[in-house]
Amino acid sequence: MRIVGTRNRSEFEPDPVLAYRRGKALDAMLRTAAPKVARGVTRGSHAHFNRLDDERRMRIARVLNGA
């Protein structure tokens, strides 16, 4: 692994308190970005549900990236 710059940007946080705080902040970001869950029963093919999942991921990514 090669570190570029002065800060180690590892995805793993060794300090449990900092990891907890980081996780809480990420959870708060994702909670506000997630669209409302549709209620009721929906029927469709596997491809249909994959398409719905892809659209949901794109909506969340756009909100998180500010687009």
C-alpha cells in the first residue's frame, strides 16, 4: 500500500471511539439520503427488481454527491 500525502486515509479506524463517531456520522448522511420505502406488495421479475435497486442507488448517490 502506498500513502499519498501526509494523512493515512485507511478505511479502517483502529480507535473504537473514533470509529463509532465516524460510523454515526456516515449513518446520519445515509439516513437523510435514502428515499422513502414504498409500502405494500410489489410483484415483478428479478430483472425488474434489479432495475429498481439500481435506480434507488443512483438517487442516493446523487444526494450524497450533491448533484
